[in-house]
Amino acid sequence: MCRSIKILFNFEPPATNDEIRSASLQFIRKLSGFNEPSKANEPAFNQSVEDVFQVAHRLVHSLVTTAPARNRAVEAAKAKARALERFGR
């Protein structure tokens, strides 16, 4: 369920709001156990996603590092190679 939560800090180009919101949604899905909440729980679920998004956005854009920014294509290739080694696909 949380496989789409990726490292979002120190990439060039920087993480987008959509990427941060997607990670926030997956985090709330994991915590709540809901892929889609019931109508009764929808307001609390959606508010939680928004709250986590705000905090995550502030975090990602406030962190500093002296390390060079990572390249998305290179990191994706590394992840693909790890998956190939692990799962043989």
C-alpha cells in the first residue's frame, strides 16, 4: 500500500505538490486502513490528508543539505535494478 511513498527531498527538479499530496494520501491510507473511506469517515480522512500534506510540504521545502541533488532518472534506474535482482522481473 505504501510503495508509492518515495523519497522527495533533494531531487532536481524539486518534488511537486502532486508528489507530496500522493505520499500524504498513501500515508493516511496506511494509517487508517482505508483505501477509500466511507461517507461517514470521508471528511476526517480528507482533512487528515490535507494536514499531512501541509506538514510534509513544509518539511520537504525546509530541509537543507550540502549533498548534490539526486537525478530522478538515475534513482529510478537504481530502483529498477534492485527490483530485478529481488524479484527477477
